[in-house]
Amino acid sequence: MSNKVHMRHTARKRFGQNFLHDEYTIGKIVGAINPQPHQNLLEIGPGLGALTEPVADQVDRLQVVELDRDLAARLESHPFLSKKLSIYQGDAMKTDFTQFGTPENKLRIFGNLPYNISTPLMFHLFQFAEVIEDMHFMLQKEVVNRMAAGPGSKSYGRL
């Protein structure tokens, strides 16, 4: 049984917010992440907690980075999540991820990324490769096509 608390929040265009709702899709994503107790997990942009809740159900602690002050405040007062979350309210694009992980306790990072920051955020995260074990992101199809494109193809880019 889900402990979901439905909260009203209008997606903010300036943050590129797009929230996950479909339970089947969420279950498939969480299955791909495969969170385990005692892992050092960090979610970028937890939003309304669609991924946060099922991941937190499977782990001891979960760190999150949320830019939107209102959403960070909702998570801080969430009746089920607040005890398991460490909330960092700030811009992931300007965050030093070495504060969350070490080479001995590497980060597993996941999130549903807005189109407008996907590529620059991944390049920012690459700077912290020594403290990152893996990353799982939901991305728009165009970003994935660029990542998978071969040299000389129309979609090929710096990713």
C-alpha cells in the first residue's frame, strides 16, 4: 500500500518541471535504479516525490537536491519522508557533489531531469566522477538520441 501524500503544486516553467505520475512507469524506473539499504543515494530534483517515496521505502537514508524552495519545504514536512531525507535546497548546476560522497562511499545519483539542464548538468556531474558510482536519469528522447548518436549523424553532439 502506498503512503503517497498528494500535494498540489503547479509545475514551474522556469525550472523546467515535469512531474512523473504513472505508477507502472515509476515502478520500472525504481527497478532500474535498484536501490539497496546502506547505499549512498542522491536524487536531483525530487519534485513531489514520485521517485523519492518508493526509493526511500527501500533505503535507510536518501539525500536530495531541490532547487524549488516550496518543494524543498514540502519534503521537509512530509509525514513519511522527512525522517529519511537529507534535503539540500540549491541549484544542482552549482553544487559541489563531493559534499555528498567520497571515493570510499560513492554516490548513486538519479532524477527526472528537465530538458533545459540535462546536458549541462551531466557535464557538471562528470567533474565529480571520483565520488559517483552510477547515474540514472529520465531524459527527453531528444537528449537520449544525442547521447546515443554516432559521429557524423544529425543528432551527434558533445555528449
